Amino acid sequence: PIITFLIVRILLDDKNEANKILAKLQRFWLSLSLALYKKSFTWPYLKCVHLSKVEAFLFEIQEEICGSHQWGRSLAYRVILQGY
């Protein structure tokens, strides 16, 4: 819903859901390539990952890129360092 609103500026019919989106909207930014980013307190922008790609993404960071097989907070920190 956030991406839809940022592209076509149309909210959902349900007023409660529309208000939730409007409240969250200031924390998000849509790039020219239609990638969604969220503003962070510690980093400028974090790229949002679709739920269907999260498992593969975490596996890639844990096994391939970082290679140290970290879990928990260490893995979360590595994800943030990668800009996600």
C-alpha cells in the first residue's frame, strides 16, 4: 500500500488503514527505480526487501557475503551494514 500511494497517490478505502499508511509515509522514500527505502535513525536510508525474498537474502548474507555463519544480532548488524 505504501508503494501504491507513493506512485499513484491513491489510498485504501478503509479509513483506519489509510490513516496508518499516512502516519508511516514520512519514513519512506521511493527511488526512481521504484525501490522502497525507509529512513533510519542510525543510517540514512535502508532498502526494503519484499517478504518473498527475505529468506534468500539472509542466506546470501550469512553464507556467501559475510561467510562467518553469524546469527541473531550479528546477522542483523551485517544486514544493516549492507544497507537493508
